[in-house]
Amino acid sequence: MAQQSPTFRELMTRATNDEAFRDRLAADPLGVVHAEGVRMDAAFIKERLGIPGASDLELIEVLRARLGEHVHGHSASAFCVCL
């Protein structure tokens, strides 16, 4: 029987409880999510942020605005480039 990929929510729950996984996720969020089998693209992120009709540039601006308020000591711009 094939193993089912975890949901994004399950990964976030795991990150809450597993410090090593949380560190990996912080270092390479999209890479880790992809490696765990969760398919996440710009459309997925836009839908979760409540901006499904936004352009990719608008998505980046929303992420910069939201991350800029919550990320201290890290470059939100560097994260957004990864998208």
C-alpha cells in the first residue's frame, strides 16, 4: 500500500512538536514541504492567503508585508525570491 503524503496542516503540526523538523523547515520551507510530498505552488499559497486572483507579483508583495511584520533578524526579501 502506498504511503499517503501529509497535508500542509499536518506538517505545521509536526513543526510545532519537532524542533529539528522546525529548524529544517525554517532553513528551506518550500524544499522541505516539497520533499515531504506536499505539493505547494503559487496558486495554493494565494488560495490560503485569501487572494486567489492575485498576480505572482501581488503575492510577493503580500508575503513581504506579512513576513516583514513577523520575521526579525531574517530577510523577508530572500524568502520571497525562493517562490
